[in-house]
Amino acid sequence: MPTLLGLNTDELRALAQREGQAAYRGDQIATWLYKYGVDSFSLMNNLPEPFRARLEQSHQVGRAHVITEQRSKDGTVKLLLGLHDGATVETVGLPYADRMSCCVSTQVGCPIGCVFCATGLSGFARNLTAGEMVGQVLAVQEAAEVKAMASNRSNRIDHVTFMGMGEPLLNYEATLKAAHLLNREVGIAMRHLTISTAGLVPEIRRLAQEQLQLTLAVSLHAPTDELRSQLMPGMTTWSVAEIIEACHEYVMWTRRRVTFEYCLLDGINDGVAAAQELAHILHGLNCHANLISFNPIGGSRYRPPPRERVTAFREVLESAGIQVTQRVERGSDIDAACGQLRQRADGTGLVSP
Ligand code: SF4
């Protein structure tokens, strides 16, 4: 049965008119879906009863059901969601002092197979639809609101990163549609949306041409092709140099600063020489580097570096004039690393990379 979630206001208006209703009924449905986040036709009480009944026969709202909900002491909320076909995906809500962010999955599993990632080790099943992506934000919003009510404070999601399970640019059309839905229907500023990629050069160029004000985050994780192919075996098609060149194009078309994600693995990619090489290839590019200490996953042979190696790596980049942030570890008391909760729920355990 087709779902309503994933349709924008124009598409919902057209649907209402096909059903013999006035176009504004589509606006009303959009408000119920995206502003109020309802998951049942019966709650859409300003729609005529016969119209609601017909919709119920022909469509489903399309919200996933929550299988597992984990809450960290630091406020991080992690949901495992069950989709209509039995597939499961993870989504995470991250409250900060100044914002509430949601990390969205774009695929069930991931074909890139990064050796340090629980999702990458679990294989790939299918792409998610735009509605399934937006549904994750609405589900986290709902979970956050319960907490907000309890603590008597507002907890609206105002930042979304397409950085959960999957490679967003391998699911380009649906990811872009989800970004537009979050912007126009849910009301999240385009500048507060981030699309991450492992470095798909043609899609980075295509995204640049869209000239959207969203942030591009490139998961680089290694400054050389040799090391990168070891850590990200599904990403050998494009060289580091080609990826950096595409990022220059992205900056030229959008005037937006590119973020480079770099997961530090003890003794693998965290040395001073790697930092110097990274500084060299990023020279002259409007960018910033986000350093992430590896979040250990069960069975992995990789470890996070000691703090002094992270500091030394950071100092090399900063002394080369590159802005650096360090991702603060969140949800360390729950299955916070991408793919962990799903694997635990599946009972599959984890394969050692
Ligand atoms: S890190 Fe990202 S691109 Fe790599 S396997 Fe995991 S989800 Fe896929």
C-alpha cells in the first residue's frame, strides 16, 4: 500500500484532488504528517470522515514502529525502527546545549564495508525511501518530546545529519527528497542539514550543481589511497585527489565549507605523518576537519588512540591553518556506534574486521 509520508504538500494536494477533495485538504494532511507527526488517519480530525475512511483503505501513513529505545545518561536517544518489510534501521537523537540534532540512516545496511563500522560489516539490504528517512526524524522528535515534557523544556529537532547507516549519495534521489521535505514541510533550515558521503565523486559534483545551502561532510579517514582502500574497501573507484578536487567544486558552487570526517584508529591512521599528509591535501580548501576517536565495536581489532596522539594529530592540522573540531563521544553507556544496536537486536554479533 502506498504511504503518505514522503509526499510533499504539492503531491498531497494532487492526491486530495484525485479523491474529489479541495486542494487545501492536502495542506491539512501535510500539517498532520510533518508538523504534528501523527501516525494515524483517525487523528486527522479536520478531514471529512468519508475522505479519511477512503484514505485508510488506499494508503498507509508510513511511520515505522519503535522496536527498541535506548536513552543515555547524557540525553542521547537511540531508536531501532522496524520498517514495513521487516527491515530495521537505527536513528539517533543528540541533544546539545544549543540544538537538538537527529542522525538519520539512508540505507538498510551499507555496501561500502568500512572495516571500523558495525553497519559496514553487516552487509547491504536496500535503499530507504524519503518517507522512511523523514519518519526517523519524526520518531526521534516524538521520543524527545516525551522527555521534554518530563523536564519541562523544548526539544525540537533543528539539525539533521544524513550520517547514520548507509551511504547517502548511493541513494541520491531519496536523500535529496528527504532533505527538501525536512526543509519545506518539517521546517528545518537547509543550513542545518548535513549530507555525508564516503566520497562518491560524480554525486558530489551533482550535489554541487544543486547549489543547496546544506553542508557536505566527506568521510575521508585516510590521507592516502593505499590506506583508504584498506579501511574503506568499497571506495576504491575514486582517488583521494579526485575526491578533494570534487570538494573544491562543491565549495565553488555553493560557497559552503566542507567538513572532513576522520575516524582515528590507534596505530593505523593517527600518526604525525598521516596528519601532515592530510594537512597537505586539504591546503587551500575551505574546510574543517572533524576528528572522531574510534568508538570500539565488539570483536573489532581496532582501538581508539590515546589522548596524546589525538592531541598531536590535531596540533599538526591546526598549525597548518586547518580548523579542527573533535567529536565529543555521546551515548557511551548505550550501543552508540552506528550499527551496534541493530546487530545486538538481530543477535548476529559482530564479525572481526
Ligand atoms: S562508515 Fe558509513 S560508509 Fe562506511 S560502512 Fe559505515 S555506514 Fe557505510
